[in-house]
Amino acid sequence: MKYLDKITSPKDIKALNIDQLYELAQELREVIINTVFKNGGHLASNLGVIELTIAIEYVFNLPKDKLIFDVGHQCYAHKLLTGRYNRFSTLRQTNGISGFPRIDESVYDTATTGHASTALSIACGLVRTNPEGNIISLIGDGSLTGGLSYEALNDMATLKQKQIVILNDNDMSISKTVGYISRYLNGVPGRGDAFGEYGLNYLDNIDGHNIEELINALTYAKNSKRSIVLHVKTIKGKGLTEAELDPERYHGYSPKHWDKPSFSKIMGAKLTKMASQDKNIYAITAAMEEGTGLEIFEKTHKSRFIDVGICKHMLQLWHLD
């Protein structure tokens, strides 16, 4: 590796120029792809946030500034840029690197998060306890289907303390993002007005794979006096053709059981058969059509398949210092 094996903290990338940062992005993709193909893990989602992660850690001063991953399994590039390259081969192995942020693994992991819709609430807690640094929440478009996000936006409006929200919009959660929020973010005129109602500035149409554009937008947010939402468009699976074409299949990659039917697949087939015999059977999922094996049910009984989007509450832990 030309750069990655020499990086022990985010400070080490601040001396790199734009061309070198793109080279670093390619190294990150290579390591993540090779490691996940060997160990398993979340692939497409991590490939989509590599340039965005580089830009965040280039502009801000972690760990004084706090980065919160709403979707915890998107943290692979972050781990590689915060001194864990030499252990990254142990990803998801016994006594190895976790596939999610963990506050007991690194001071750079602000919160122990899974997914999703909790980052904004954690951020509201942190601005109350850590007012010195920037508080940055990296959330997904799918996260905005979770009610907890709106409870937090309501709290943010009351607090009137600056926060930075980066909306990573890849038009996906695990499956295709559904419902009005998805349509709103992708074409309803005046969509930024909703964030304005919460007292937030809003920047739209930021290319999530253009490092220079990302650095400029993040620097603007860093210098802003008001809370701000940066709407960043990314491609899930970026840089791996098969993952770009089929991001659901490459969302969670399992090399050991790739060709064997999972419990979810078997359950989905059984439920589909039962629904053919009983018209009162409906299937409900929370943004996990494929993850719960219900894609066959959706195709066979479309009117009785309901995807409510992400809707979950989780207990999370975070660093206070």
C-alpha cells in the first residue's frame, strides 16, 4: 500500500492532495473488497461512502469533533483511516475488529451504533455534553423513515445548538427505499424547505464521489454558525460493478453460505405458499424485503406485501469525552 499502511490517524491524510486522496480511496476499496470477500460483511454500503468518509476525516478534527454513524455497518473506511489497518484482516472474526463502531474499540468511534435512525438523537445528547467540538451525524435516506429521527429533529430545533447532518442518499436502505420520504428527497420541488422548518440550513446535490466538492461543502458546514444538512448523493456498491448492479445481494456478503438457502429464504418461500392458501395472510417488513426472504412473497402477493421502511428504536452508547 502506498498510503494506507502509513495512516495511524485521520491527521495523516490532511497532508495529501486531491489526486493522492483519490489514490487512497482506491486502496480503501481494494482492502474492503478483499477482506469482505474473505471474511464476509457489509460490502455495497461501505463502498458507497469511501470518498465521503475521506472528506469528513480530512476536514474535521476527530476525535475532538464527533462523528456518529447512523448506519453503523458503513464504518469500514473510517476504521481503516483511524489506525486499524493492521487489524482489519480480523474483521468480524473472534477477538477481531467489529463490523460496527464500538466505543471500547477506539476513541474515534463516538457511538456504538447498529442501524438506524438513532444518530440524530445521540447528537442532541452530545451537543449538551460536548459543546466544544463539531457534532456530525452521518445518516442515510432510509433512516428518515424512522420516527426517532423526527423526534430528534424536533429536539434540535429546540436546542438551537449547531449540528452538522450529512444525508447520505443512495436511494436505498437495505432494499429500495420506499414511501413518500424517498419521493420527496428525489424530486419534489422545495424539498429543502422541510429542513428549514426545523431551523436548519440545507445544501443539495452534492456529489458523494467527488472529493474536492465534498471537502468544499464540509468546510462550509464546519464554518457555518447554524445547523446544516448536506444532501449527498452516492452510489451503493461504488467501484465494484456487480455490487453497483445488485446492491441488495451485496449488502451483506457471506462467502461460506453464498449458494445455500438461508433460513430467511426458506421462511419466505413457506410463507408465500401459505398465503396462496389463505388470503388473510399479509407480510410486513421494515426496509428488509430481501434480508427477510420476502422478495418472492412481494412478487407473488404484491397487494398483501407491506414495506413500512426503517422503523426501530435501539439503545446506543456514546463517548462523552
